[in-house]
Amino acid sequence: MASVTSVNLLSLATSLPYAAQLSTIAPNATSSVQFLSYNDSFTNDILGPDVSQQLISHQPYQAFHEAGVYYKATNSVYIASNWQSYDNPINVTILNLNDYSISTTRYPGLYEANGGCPYTSPDNKSYVLFCDEGNFQGAAGLTLVDPVNNTTQVMVNNFLGRNFSSINDVEWVPSTGDVWFTDADYGYFQNFRPYPSIPKQVYRYEPATGVVQAAADGFVQSNGIEFSPDYQTLYVTDSGQEEIANISLTRPASIYAFDVVNGKSLQNRRLFAYSDNGIPDGIHTDTQGNVYSACGDGIHVWNADGVLLGKMLVANGSNNFAFIPGGMLLFNGQNLYKISMKAQGRAVQRDFGLVCQEQWPS
């Protein structure tokens, strides 16, 4: 079952004690996900009447951190763990949807995985496309992983000879074949990448031609990236407020929106939303154009106008999540939650098709 608390917006706007009361919900959600509704559409259209939440897995390390890419041939979701140390770097956690077993691996040539997305090459081969943050031995870049054969190949690892800092998140556009990605400094902040030598930017890459283009700048830390369902709007999170140990509440914890022009360039940058708790990290949209981002107290959900609809609250927040048929997987460090709900991720039908049979454990 799920607990849904409705927020009185007028009380919230005029009462700091009421705001403080609401802020106690997430820290107490240590073994479950709680729901906070700011708008009836969150309860009715996002969650739906049969909403539920379930702890799927608990691991002794932060196995559930970033990415969350479904690969049809293995019926599994590939999740990047969090960096721990040189002796325990980033691993890929594999959730097998046949029996919900958890395994972990490292792929040769993939140094430090972070964000990811499904990718189909021009010759119709399917891959998991990982952001590789790189390390002191390997360059940051985008790396194609074939989970069946355990092979990798570099898609791109420099900007016209300039090193990326530590590539963070990526999305593929099937209609053009282009790949859009962000670059941030988190590898440097975690002491496994050299001092940054390039601005924090959004890039567009053409795998068929090798063209790489800086598409947007002006970020403190460009992080999550996602498209609207019609691919006419691009959303980018700026997590500059938190640079690991260096936190400044006056830096961005914001989501910016851009118009996508002719599928190749960005215009009309604007502030879309600001997170009131922590930073917006991973970001995804649903089929109705609502925008979801992983923040300091869980998943925040806004409508296409940037109005906050609700939150999915969990202790210690979330860095990312993945839509699956019938709901989503919420990454909570050591914990993996499954949320059953009405809304459907924009790419679920494309990514899963009829291959994934939904048989969640009871």
C-alpha cells in the first residue's frame, strides 16, 4: 500500500511551521516511499488509484545510483553504482527482470559508468550507451556496451582534441540518430579525474558522421538531460549547488528548458523549475509531458508548465530512476524501490515493446 499526503498550498505559502512539518516526511521514509501531493493531477493522473511501492533490493553498498537502461536481449536493467574508492570503483549493477536477481560486473574499456540510455546503431545493432566519466588512465566519453558479448567500443571521447571533464548523462534521438549529452566535473570532485579543462556544456554528436557540436553552455554543473515526448523541448538539470563537499545554496539547483530547432540546435533557454530540496539530478518525462527529476528528498514531478505536482519521498533522496512498464524503479543508493503507478515513461513502449513481461515479485 502507499501513503499519500495532500499539501495545503495556502498553508504552505503562509506558514513556516507547516513547511517544517512536511519536511519531516522524507527523513522518516527509511524503508518505504511516501507520496506528497501538491495537485490533484499528481494523485489522479500520475499515481492513479492503484499506486503502490515496494522495496525490491537492499545491497551493502550504493549499487543503485545512475543510468537504469533496459536491454531487451537480456531482459535486464543496467544501473551504475556510486564511486566508493580506487579499490571499489563504479560497477554496473544488473537487475534481471526474469527473476529480479541482482548481479554486478565491470566491462573492459568502460572506466567509470554514470548515465546511460538505449542506443540502436545505423546498422540496427542494439547497445547500452553509457556515459564514461573516465579516470586518470582513461578518457571520459561515451561508450557502447554489448551486454550479451561483454564487449565495448568508444563512440566519442573528445571534443575536437579537447578532453571532456566527466560525461554525466546522455539521450539518443531515434529519428535523427543524434546523441545529446552533458559534461560535468564530478569525477574531479571525487578525485578520480584531472582538473577540468573545458566548460560545462551540452553537446550534440552525430555517430554516423563524427560531427560533435557544443550546443549550450552557461551551466555551473550540467547534469541530467531529457527530451519532451515530441522531442521539441530539451531539459537539462544544473546541479551546481552541490559539488560533493563544496555546497553553496546560492548556486543552481535548477532545471532549464530549451527549444529544439530543426533537431540540431537549441534556442530560448529558460528556467523551468528549481528544486527546494537538494539538487535535480537524473531527469525523465512521461507520455503526457510531465517532468520528473531525482532530488534531495526523492522524485519531484512538474507539469509541462513547470508547476510542482507532487513528490515521491524517500530518506536520503535519489540520484536517478527508470521508468518500466506499470511504473518506475527508484534508485536510493543501497536501496532499489519499485513504484506501481498510472503514468508511463515517454520511452517505455519503445524500449520494452512486448519483450519485457511484467512479473514483479509479490
